Amino acid sequence: MRSFLLGFLSVATAAGSSGLHTLNKRASLGPIATDNPSGITGGEISCAAPPVNSFFEGTKPPFPTNGWWAPYAAPPGNATAAGPFPYQSALDGDGYVFGLSTNREFDGASVKQPTQKDWRVCFTEHSGEFSNHKATAWDTQTVTLQYFESDASMTVYGVPGSPYITFQFNESTPLLTTMNGGIQSFNSKSLPDGGNVTATGTEFTMTDTSNSTYIIYSLSSITLTANSVSESAGTISASSEFTGVLRLVKLEDPGHKAILDKHYEIYPVSVEQDYDLSSTTGTLSFTWNTVGSGSDLLMLTWPHHRLAMQNGNFPDTTALAYLTTKGYMYPALGNGWKMLYNLTSMIWDPPRKLDPSCSPTVLKGLEYEIGKLDPADAPIPGDFYYWGGSMNAIARLAVIADNVGRTDLISPVIDYLEASFDQWFNTSATTTAAYETAWGGVINKAGANNSWVDFGNGYYNDHHFHYGYFLAVAAVIAKYDQSWLNEHKDFINWFARDIVNPSVNDPYFPIARCRDWFAGHSWASGIANGAGSRDQESSGEAINGYYGALLWASVALSDDMVNYAKLLLATEMQGTQVYWHLYPDQASTDPNNPYPEQGLRDLVTMGNVEDWQSGAWLFWGSQKSQIAAIQMLPVQPVNEILYDAEWVKNVWDYTMVELLDPSIGDEWKSVIVDAYSNVNPQVAAQWSANMTTWGSGQTYTNELYFIGTRPNPAGTPICGSDTLPSNPYGEFLIQDTSSGNYVAVSSANTNLIASATSTSDAATFNSSFVPNSGTLQLISTNEFVTADQSGNYTLSATRDTVSAWETFVIREKIGGAAGVYSIQAVSNKQYVTVGGDGSLVNNGANEAAGSEFKFIPA
Ligand SMILES: *[C@@H]1O[C@H](CO)[C@@H](O)[C@H](O)[C@H]1NC(C)=O
Ligand SMILES: *[C@@H]1O[C@H](CO)[C@@H](O)[C@H](O)[C@H]1NC(C)=O
Ligand SMILES: *[C@@H]1O[C@H](CO)[C@@H](O)[C@H](O)[C@H]1NC(C)=O
Ligand SMILES: *[C@@H]1O[C@H](CO)[C@@H](O)[C@H](O)[C@H]1NC(C)=O
Ligand SMILES: *[C@@H]1O[C@H](CO)[C@@H](O)[C@H](O)[C@H]1NC(C)=O
Ligand SMILES: *[C@@H]1O[C@H](CO)[C@@H](O)[C@H](O)[C@H]1NC(C)=O
Ligand SMILES: *[C@@H]1O[C@H](CO)[C@@H](O)[C@H](O)[C@H]1NC(C)=O
Ligand SMILES: *[C@@H]1O[C@H](CO)[C@@H](O)[C@H](O)[C@H]1NC(C)=O
Ligand SMILES: *[C@@H]1O[C@H](CO)[C@@H](O)[C@H](O)[C@H]1NC(C)=O
Ligand SMILES: *[C@@H]1O[C@H](CO)[C@@H](O)[C@H](O)[C@H]1NC(C)=O
């Protein structure tokens, strides 16, 4: 395996230009740790889909699982890899197959560039045996492949961003076979079916019958014969064994030939990555190792590269361009790129205090939500994903309590988290983590042979989602319990090493498992289903993966690891803003617009970015609010940068039809309201009072705390000069204003009927706080009033405990007289009406249809 050098090849040229760089030091990023994780609770296990056994011959795990070339390694080893971009490729037994998709489609929801295979490249001596190819080296971006047969071989340098694909032949006879039609012409000579043309030299052009033109450059003279077998088949082969280098490049436009002619002699074989980190800025450097003068290396950039690149040497965009699903790749010269990112100054807290107007509500929320936590009821983990998301929401309560000075509320949270976390250390637990030895990583043991368990965790799907939550929860516990940290640090580090290992010197984990460094973001896809197309649907949770690592690094690891996690966070956010956030106002001609199709950008948010298509849709949900919210959650202060004003305003308008729709759950709405608070906290605070459920990954307290800690350009109190709307709390009689009758509950029948004509016959209810709503408890029996979801039955006081069905939103009725209220059931969002017989039923479609009630203090 080629080493991932943290060398001194790169020079800090960015320093002068930005002025931001003065105190940077080059991070010497050694491994987080090197101990063997086999002592993990679930011990060692081997995944049922180990690498194709010949592919990594002569090397040992850890192997990368989520990168662009995972399809080469994951069984059966012949799925199409989207890369090395701008190309797509697959390793067939009889050769390296590649092509460049010329078919760009927009179907109203997605842009697609379906896989296109143009050529297979191999040598005539090769037997076609599938096991006669392997990886000989790889690094954070590139992979070197070799096809071999006895002493004959062909080495392929898979370098993302190279316009040419480079093949080094060694005592082998090059053989190129068309995959997309036959050969139409060779060196501008047209070939009739059955004809052939022979030429000698260092440059050849070939056009296939589907009209794709490629240039073959040879670094030494070679004789090639093009054979038109038929309209749909053709070959180009050398006359004899060759030891030398061929480079193939798609010629999209004759005007591109000049730059390709000029730079073909310098080729990249691998890349070194380097980081120049301070606590506020990070420079990510790519330095390609080249044969030939590095300064003349021709590479291709994507929008996210160009936006961050310092002193880039960019030829005119007319010189060369390839349209991909990430927009146009344009040229850059030189083998060193430096990309500068601002690193967040936020670790735990937002950069400003909670607005005093929101304090009472946040404190009430903390008391309520923390008050409900009983360590004896702490959940037993059934998986990583749901457990992590819900525990992270609870962990945030401790961080918020600390930030607002309620340190007394921290330990109840920590006790609860520790009680639940303990099960990860329990060797008898049904859900355990194991060290997977075939690829090298920590997995959910139950998923080692089943990709349906925990979203494919055992097949390396979603590790950054899962372990980001896991690390965030562990970091919160560790922040407040040093002895827990001391006891469990190695264990938690195994998860950190699984997703943010920075070093080739960790013998057990690949480098930053999910990150595709050239693509500028992570992939959630691991090795399931042949590791076919890569995707990432939840950019919010990918970002949280690196945020969780940042929190953990801040309590348990070095400053360098803190800054490395910040760089991963900053780059994932940039990738998200460039490729997931869509900006309808961005010009189609903007060179950094990845999606020239206006109709796509009008959809405001990408749901899924894949390697051959990207679209405003999800595998699991079709609502606009779901597509947007999954790119926002979990809501945390560090997302202040992610929730850029233009995008969240567009999301607000675009999803408004759903925000107003009572049939759509608050889980997603509450996240969108939070993101919107980044531009208008006052309006968001008002809207937040509409929410009655927050989903397992969000809390009422976090919702309001985020809103209350936003930038506040208006300067007015964020939560209003008055308290936000709430139920009337206390002991009340309830009067139906139309009949004048009071609500009574007979002992025979627990239904609520507006039948009492005097207060002495009226029932007394204890109206108590639940976030943004409340319960009604019949004082005489201590039973809670319940309203079922169908809205077909009379409300009754029959429940010992409270769930959503026992909660109501009681507000002064809009347009009603002072002191007159409506009652809305949280269970079905319908308003309570009074029937002819006086029975209270939750069946009013809107507030106007609901009856009017007075709440008379008992
Ligand atoms: C990949 O290999 C498998 C197993 O050998 C085979 O069944 C399948 O047809 C191959 N797929 C392609 C696209 O060549
Ligand atoms: C060609 O292969 C032989 C072994 O068969 C090896 O010794 C030699 O270094 C290779 N040459 C190149 C240029 O790769
Ligand atoms: C090229 O075509 C000629 C005549 O059609 C044939 O004799 C010759 O063998 C062909 N050469 C190759 C390399 O196929
Ligand atoms: C290739 O180009 C020719 C001439 O422009 C055209 O007639 C033909 O339809 C094209 N073929 C394909 C497959 O696009
Ligand atoms: C980085 O921060 C500086 C100063 O705070 C700001 O001027 C610059 O626009 C930021 N750069 C990016 C890419 O956000
Ligand atoms: C460990 O897990 C098993 C299985 O769920 C459970 O019965 C046992 O009580 C747990 N042990 C501890 C110490 O929590
Ligand atoms: C996975 O392995 C377990 C334990 O050997 C076995 O019980 C289970 O059926 C297997 N699941 C699948 C999907 O093969
Ligand atoms: C939510 O609250 C806002 C502001 O208070 C209000 O304008 C809006 O109509 C409410 N939406 C729903 C669905 O109740
Ligand atoms: C009413 O509910 C509140 C909050 O749950 C509680 O503190 C109070 O004791 C209750 N009052 C009665 C009379 O049950
Ligand atoms: C509620 O009433 C409606 C209309 O009468 C009926 O269609 C529905 O099945 C009922 N639902 C339940 C749960 O009883």
C-alpha cells in the first residue's frame, strides 16, 4: 500500500494572499490510537461480503469501503464505479472498461448521466481470468490497478480529476475494444465494416459509431491498427508487445484538443494530502505525484474546488470542459492545489447568549424534559441509528442546561445517558458492536451478514451518521464525568477511528472512511450490493458525523484532532451548500453552478446526491419538508453556517404549503422553523409555538434554545415582549359558551359532557404544562382526558399516563371574545366541538369549526 505521506512537499502559498494564515502550523496527524479493537464487546467478526479475494492480493486490511472505487473491491467486483471522474469505469475480467456519459437528462426531479461504457482496455496476452487483476496501491483518492498475465501487464492509474486515463503497458500488446458501437473512423480515416487502418506515431484519434471521439496519446512511438469488425464492434490493437504509456482522453469539442496536446506527457500516479490547520482556518492540499514536470500537470476541477482554491492556475473554461452531475469540470494547471476553509469557532456553544426573552421558556422546557428522564427507563440500544439520534437529543439538554447556568440539571441527563450507554459495554446485550476483520472497522455485529440491519451498518453504510451521534453522546458524558472518560476512552476511540482516522499508521481503520476527498463530501454507501452507485441522502447527519467527532476530540483528543475534525466539518458543509442546497437565482451560466437546469434549482433542496444522478427525492419520503429537513438535522449551534440565508428563505417559501398543512407532522416542520430562525428568529419563535411534537432527534428545549441564540439584526426580543402563546395552566371548570353549560364527568361514564347547569355539578380539571400544549386531569379521579385519533368518540377522562392523545392545545380563539378558548387535540389536530347532547368530540376541521370554551378558575 502506498503511504499517505504528510510530507513537506507543499508550500504555504496561501499565506500571503489571504492574510488569514499567520499562525498556522502543519498538523502532524498521527493516528488517534493504534490499539487492537478486538476487545470490543462483540469481539471479532467477518462480514459476509469480504473483498473479492484476488483484488487486494499481497496487502492486508484495513481497506476503504465507501470511496468511489469500492465497486472494484466489493463482491462481485464488477459493478460500475463513478470515477475516476469525469469518467465512469468497471473492472471486467477481460479488461478495464470506461466511458464518459454524454447523456445528460433532467426528468423534472433529477439530473442523470447514466453510465456509458465507451472502451475496454487490456492486452492480447491477458486470459480474461477475473482473478488476473488487482490493486497494487491506493491513497486517499487514487487507486493503481494492474491487469497481469505472466510477465505481461498493464497498470492503470485511477486518478480522479485527470482528463486522461493512463495505462502503462509492460511487455504486453495493447488491445482496445469498443463498447458503444463500432469504429467509425481512425485518424480521420473512415472505416468501412470489415476494414482496417494502421498508423504509427504518438497521437491517434478514434471516433466510434455513436460519435464519441477519443484521442490516444502514446508517450513513445507505437503502431496501432484499428479494425472495424462490424457496425457495432471494433478493436484497436498494437502490432506487438509494447512497454510504454498510453493515455486516453475523450474529446468533447475539437477546440479542446490544443490544451490536451500540450499537457498529455505529464501524468499523475498518486496524490498526497496535507493539512495546514489553525483553530480558525484550514488548508487542504492535494499534491499529485507525477511523471514529468508537475507544474505542467493538467487536471480538472469541480465547483467546490474552485470556490476554495488559493492561487489556482486556471486556463480559460473554453479550453476544456466536461459536464458531470456535479456541474462542469474545468481545467487547472499544476500538481499542487490548496483549498482554504474557515474553521468554526463553535464547539459546544453558540457565539452569543440566549436572548432573555426566550429564557423563561427554555428553562421551563429544560425542567420539563429533564424531569421526565428516569435512568431506570433509559433505553436499551436496539441499533445505532435511532438510539444515537434520540440520545443525542437528550445529551443536548445537558449542554444547554450548562450554557444557561442550570448546572443542577446536568447530572440527571448524564445519569440517564450513562445508564443507556452502559449496554454498549454489556457483552450479553442483544445489540453489540464488533470489530469486522475482512475490511477493518467497527460494525453492528447483527448486521455482519445482513445489510438490512441498522441501515446496512454491517456493510459499512452510514457509519458517519451512526457514529457521529454515538461520539456526540459519549463526548457529552465525558465532558461532565472524567472517570467515565478515563474508563471508556479506548472503546469510544474505536468509533472515532472508524470514521475520522487521519493516518495510514492506524493498522485497524482506513482513513476517514466515508469521505471522498476529491468529490468534496462523504458517501453513505458502503459495500452492500456490489458497492454499486454511491449516494448520500442526509447531508445534515453527515455533517453531524464530523461534529460528533469534533465534540469527542475536544474532550478526549489532541488539538490537531480538534482542528482535523473542524476541517472535515467545514468541507462537508461546503459540499452540502454547493451540491445539496439549490439556488433558483443562481445563473445557469455561472461556472460554479453545478446544476445548469433552472427547473432543478427551483426544487430548492437536493434529497439525494448520487454518483451518476442527483435529485430532489428521498428513498423514504416525498414531502418537501422531509427532503429539506433531512439536510438540516440534527439542529445544533454549529449549523449557523450551514443554514445560509438565501437557502433557508427559499426553503421557507417552498415548504410553506406543508408547514400550514395540519396533516403533516411537526417533526419536520420544527426543524425547518429552526433553520429559518437563522434569518428571522422572531417569526420562527412565533411559529415554534405551533409545534406539539418534535420527533426523537429534537426537543422542545433545543428548538427554542436554537431560536433564542440566533443573530438578531432586528434587535427586538426574539421570543416577544410577552410570553409565547400557551395553554391556561391551573385548576379550572370548563364552560361551553354556546349553551352556558359546564363540562361534567359522571362517575358511571367517564365521558366529558357539557351538561352541568351549575358550577357545583361541574368537573374540575387540572390543566398542566406540556411543551406548547397541556393535559387536562380530572381532579376527582386523577385520570387524564384522552382524545382518540379518529375523532369519532367523546373525550373521556380515562388515562393514568400521558401520551400525545392526552394532550391539547388550548388557545384564545382567534376572532373570539376575550377569555374565550378553542381546544385542539394533539392526537389528530382537530378542534373540540360540543354535540347536540353536550358531548365533547375532537372533530372540528379548523378553529372556526371548533366550539368556544371559557376556563373558569376553580
Ligand atoms: C459481474 O460478475 C457476476 C459474477 O461473476 C456476474 O454474474 C455478472 O453478470 C457480472 N456483471 C457484469 C455487469 O458484468
Ligand atoms: C515490467 O515488468 C517487469 C517484471 O515482469 C519488471 O521487472 C519491470 O520493472 C516492469 N517495467 C515497468 C516499466 O513497469
Ligand atoms: C487489414 O485488411 C486487409 C485487407 O482487407 C487484411 O489483409 C489484413 O489482414 C487486415 N489487417 C489486420 C491487422 O487486420
Ligand atoms: C452521428 O453523427 C452523424 C452525423 O452528424 C449522424 O447522422 C448520426 O445520427 C450520429 N449518430 C449517433 C449515434 O448519434
Ligand atoms: C471566511 O471568514 C472570513 C472572515 O471572517 C470571511 O471574510 C470569508 O468570507 C470567509 N470565507 C468563506 C469561504 O466563508
Ligand atoms: C446485559 O444485557 C442482558 C440482555 O439484554 C440483560 O439481561 C442484562 O441485564 C444486561 N446487564 C446489565 C448489567 O445491564
Ligand atoms: C446471520 O448469522 C446469524 C448467526 O450465524 C444467523 O442466525 C442468521 O440467520 C444470519 N442471517 C442471514 C441474513 O444470513
Ligand atoms: C403558526 O404560527 C404562525 C405565527 O404565529 C401563524 O401565522 C401560522 O398560521 C401558524 N400555522 C399553523 C399551521 O398553525
Ligand atoms: C396539577 O398539576 C400540577 C403539575 O403536574 C401539579 O404540580 C399539581 O399538584 C396538580 N394539582 C392537583 C390538585 O392535582
Ligand atoms: C370514524 O367515523 C368515520 C365516519 O363515520 C368512519 O368512516 C371511520 O371508519 C370511523 N373510524 C373509527 C376508527 O371508528
